[in-house]
Amino acid sequence: MSIQKTHGDKGSFAAKQERFNQILWSARHIFPNNIKREVYGKLLLVIAFLKFMSDLTQNKASLTPKLDDKNNASIEACEEQLKISQKHSFYKLWQSRHKTGIGKRINQTLQAIEEANAKYLKSGKFSVFQNIDFDNKQLGNQQQRNTVLCNLLDYFNQSELALDISLQEQITINSNGFKFLIEKLATSKNDTQQSQTPTAISNLIATLLAPQPGDCIYDPVCGSATLLIQCGRKIFEHYKTSHYRLYGQELNHDMWAVAQMNLLVHGETDQRVVQGDVIVEPGLLDSKGQLMRFDVVVANPPFNSDNWSYLHAANDPFLRFARGIPPKSKGNYAFILHMIESLKSDTGRMAVTVPHGVLFRGGSEQEIRAKLIEENLLDAVIGLPEKIFTNANVSVALLIFRKNKIDNKILFIDTNKPRKAAKNSTKLSAKEAEGVSTVYYQYSQASSRLVVKEAPIKPHITQNIHEKIYTNEKRISLVKQHAYVASLDEVRNNNYNLNISHYIDNSNNQPAAEWDKLFQERKELKVQLGDLENEIEKHLKDLGYQG
């Protein structure tokens, strides 16, 4: 399998991406001021999707992009991709933009594309474009609609959205731009719930769970599929392979449609995302009608949902609530329990964002929490910066669960130090994320959690690997102000209260110096890991194994 990779001026590329994003977002001004975001947002995303996918078809690019985190695209040959014929392309619509009834023609084009690509654009009775209407009377009378849509097609056909760069770079810029447009539309939405998983958190989750080739990755409340895409990118970045599969479910139809478009723009064709209520009717079942099991499960569920199908839990046919039924007014543990039951017994690991109340509230939540801890499933509790979710004014933590733990300890990490807020949110810096990863990997290596997977490695080679990584005399060096490894007895003595302040004293911390130290340790570990990977690759080649 040949991999093509682009190399160029990163600064110049970043500038092009920023300009491209600005142009995309400015397209909203084409619509009259009285048009609601819910209306123009859908139309913007669909036109952008149609334009980007038409560009691939027009360039005869039977290639699927997998993107790394440095804004350089890598492309693998792929037999399947979204098919858009010339007569149904963006450019065919643009050519007829001055003819009356352009809204109806766009609708007919979208319907034809759905029929030709049902595998990707339909799920049961639902389809991606079924709630999209470019002939919507909210855009004005027939003449006004024609004018708005003509301007919209002209805008997306401008030269600044057709950069004179390589195909790989164009695909990267398109997919990054589409993601940017989704995020901007979400953050401009006036609600009190978390809308999108911040990029820093998506990156952190993918790093901590370390998805590997062959993994099946699942998000039961996938939203726009940001977490799924990031996990896929992490595999391609590290292993240069597309050998993985993404799965998801999303309750909201419009968001499910956005997820499908986002996945396809990012080149993720080996995926299955269904629409529906994952508590009432989980849509991913095996041949025996039971819940499918996955290697990696990730989610950013609704915080403290009071509309999580509480009445269904007592008679759940999948027995997800055997540990207890979460309170009707707070459904956080409903999603956690579903995720736990969706893990494979050997390789299963998961990450889930939760409001801090999940860590310490009493009642049925305490009972569920105690059982999860006693079953030795909880691996780590990571406190995230305050207000990191733009529209959710709650403190948030990241919980890591694993099915393959060999000790009964729990790692606590606190990133919530005094910081300067940027507008409504507080970001997790790249350096801080590196620090969290360093602590977690040191902890995992010290307790022999990291496992060499799938490769047919002989026993003596495996032993050498363990000698080099896992049996380190230093074991683990944690920053006392920011991390702590708690024993099961300690957690029991705290009555299963996971409030981070019970385990980490953050009163007189010196965050900058400590995180700098962790960052340096991370760099040193990367060098060691690179040497190890070279040795593993050599052994695999000797064995005749081809990745």
C-alpha cells in the first residue's frame, strides 16, 4: 500500500487554511439578516459538502484522505468513495444558477446524490438531505430565493476556494474548513449545553486511548463525529494505515446528517453511523441481537440530561442497568453504563466527559460508582479546565475506563489551575495536554497496562520490549501538585467519592514549572519510543510480517 505525503511550508499552509476558513464563515452574510442560524447553517454545510465532494470527483480523485495533526494530507488508494456524477455536481448547478427555480434544482440534485450513495447517505428511513430545503420560503419569494442562491453558488465558486495547491493539500484544507464551519455554527448557537467536543479534548482522548490498527471505535452519542475522526487520524498518524472502522449513533437527525457529511469530507468511508436513541433503541447490534462490542469507546454525552429515557431503564433488554438506575434528572451514568457494556472484554477501553457532580453525588449514582470501582474498571480521573466547553457552565472531568486492568489503583490528574480565560472558554494548551499524556503513560507503563497488540511477535522479543519499557526502576515520577495514584482502600475510605480535591492538594502549586518538567519528560519518552518502534519494525520484517 503506497502512501503519498505532502511536505511544504507549514507557515504558508496555516495561513492558507486560516484564510480559507474565514471565507467559508463569511458566506453566512449572503443570507438576509432575518434568516435564523438553524436555517442558513444547514444550507451552508450542504453547499460546502457538495462543493468539496464535487471537486474530488472532478479531479478524478479515487483517493481517500487520512489526515495527520500537522495539516498535511496523506492519501491512500480506495476502491469506494462518494460518487457524484457531472450532471449532479456543484458546477452543473452553478452553470444554471441564473435560471429560475434554482432552489428546486438543488433539492433534486441532492435527492439524486442520496439515491446513488445510499450506503453513506441513508440510514433506515432517514437520509442526510431529507430536512434540507433550498426552496424554503423563509429565504423570500421566488425571485428573492433565486437571488440568494445564485449569490451563494457564485460565492462558493470563487477562486479563493479553489487554491492552486496539490490535491492532498486541497483535501486537507477542505476537511479542516468543513470542521471549522461546524464548530462556528455550533458555538454561535445560544444554548446552555455542550455543543462540540473541543479539539484539545478530542486530541487528548485519542492520545490516551491509543487506538491501534484493526480497532473498532465507537461513539454512542457522536454528534458531528469529531471524536471518531480524531481517533482515526491518530491511527493513521502513527501507523500509516486505514485499517480500522468507525461506528456511531446520534439521536438528533440534523446532527446525524452533519456527522455523515463530516466523515465523508474527511475521507472516512469505512464507517457506520446510525440515527436513533441509544438508550431506547441501540442501533448497533451483533448477529445475536446483542450489543456490539468495541475496542475503543469515546463520548461527550449530554451533561446532566433530564431527558434520557429513564422509564425505559427498568426493563432494558440489554441489562445495561444491572448496577443501578441513574436518577431521572441526571442521565450521565446511563450513557456511562451503555459504554461499559459496549466494551470488548480484552481490549476494551473508553473515555467519557462528565460534569464534576458525577464524581461525588450520592444516591443511585454513588451505588453505580462504587460498583464500577469495585469491578476495577475505572482507570483515571482527569480534571479539565473550567469553562472549557463554551456553552456549558460546569466543571468537567474526563473518566478513563479499561477492561484489562491488572491492578486496582486509580490515577487522578488535575489540569484546573488558575488561568486566564479567553472570552467564554478556557483552553487546554498543547503543553498541558502533553503533560497529562506523560503522567498517564508513565502510570500505565509502571503498572504494565500498555500491551503490544496484533503483531505476531515471538516471546523473547516481547520480553525485550517489556524490559525496555515496562520494568523501569524509576517506576513512576508524578508531580504531587497535579497527579496522584490512589489505592482502592483510599477510595473506599472516601466512600467512593472521586472528587479530585480529596486526592490532590492544589493549594500551593507552581503549575508552570511542573508542566514544563513534564513536557521535557514527554520529549525524552518520545525519543525512547522512536528507538523502540524501529526495533519492533526490524523484528517484524525478520518475521515476514507486513503492516
